[in-house]
Amino acid sequence: MKVILTSDVAKLGKSGELKDVTDGFARNFLIPQRLAVPAAGGAYRAWQHDIANREEKRQRERSEAEIAANRIGSTTLTMGVKVGEGGKLYGSITAQDIADALGRRGITVDRHKVELDQPLKSLGTYKVAVKVYAGMTPEVTVVVEPKG
């Protein structure tokens, strides 16, 4: 019997997959537990339509991510900060500060996507990677200079 999984099932598959299972397994376990629905009639057509929509959405997200990656790669952020003795900063520049600065430039980025191991605590020019999409991590240039 062909079924469409509505939830992830261990050793069988992930939600949304079409699987061919024995009739007893489908009738006695998967369908009563609401882990699957029979792949017949309207459910099968809806599944095919859903797959087409997912692929279209994935393509749209990828194209938007490529545009954002190009904008991030060509962006230079200049951060003016208070400086103490020996070029040490009062405070530091964190991933949140970089995400906010990108947001002011019209590039919306979650702070968790900014790959910054340690906050920036001294003057200089840094390359900071930003995860935009799977396999796309452009680098934004961050220039830390004294304010004033």
C-alpha cells in the first residue's frame, strides 16, 4: 500500500515522503497513529502539488539569498568606537552590532548567522562571514576605527 507520511517515522522516512509499505503496517499502525495517510485520490494529488510548491519556494529563496550574498560581499561597515590606551576599545563589537549595522543598510540578517567567534576588541579591518543560505557565506568587511 502506498502512503504519504505526515510525520517523521524512524527507519521509514521523513514527513512528506511517499512510501510503499505492507497493508497491515499501514492499516494497523501508520494510519491509526496519524503518521501517514493513504496515497489515493485527492491526497496523492495534493502531495504532488505540495512538492511542486516546495521546489518553487526553494528556488525563490535561493535567488533571494544570492542577491543578499552579493550585497553583503560588496559592503564595508565602518564602526566608530571609543578607544582607550594602546588602541583598546571600551566595550567590543559583537555579532549583534554587525547584524544591526547591516540592517541599517537594508540587509536583514539574524545575529546567529554572523560567524564571529570572539567579539572584536581592537582597532583594525576584519573580514566576517555571514551565513545567508546553505553553501553561501559571503564576507562583510568591518573597519573598526576611533570615534571622533
